[in-house]
Amino acid sequence: MTTFNDRERAFETKFARDEEMVFRVTARRNRLLGQWAAGLMKLTPEETDGYAKAVVQADFEEAGDEDVVRKLLGDLTAAGVDIDEAQVRAAIETQMIEARRQMLEAK
């Protein structure tokens, strides 16, 4: 019985670790997205930092990426940046790859 319990505990530990990594990569991606969008909006370094944090916070509104897409698209459009939803989604994919790369290098 202990072998089964040990395997179950090991699986639960791995699952928790994997979920934490997904959360951290997504948060890093959102920070990178905020920095990318801030560059397009020509924000100052101080404003860029605050905006990146706001994008990370926006991801907590609902499950999935729709809340982040809405925030980025709305803010970029309001700032007069000529961009569409497809470009924002492409940036999400690009920044996800970069976030994963950064997390792997940090290990």
C-alpha cells in the first residue's frame, strides 16, 4: 500500500509543480506583452512598468486569454495604434515562446 501512496503523492507533487510553472510562464508572458504594447504606445519606462503589471492583473478577470486580448486591443486602439485582434493574438503566441525560453534559462 505504501508504494501506491508514494506514487500518488509523487503524482500530486508533479501536478502542483507543473501548474505553478504554467502560472509563472503565463504571468511572464503577460508582462512581456505589456512591455510590447507599452513600446507601441510610446510609454515612458515608469509607465511601461506600471502598464506591464496592469496586463498581468487583467489576466485574472476570467479564464483564458480573452481578458488580456480585450485589454491590449482596447488600450492600443485608444492610444491611436493601428492594430487588429490578429496582430495581438500573434504577439501573445510570440511572447509565450519568449516567456518559456526565459523560464528555461532561469532554471
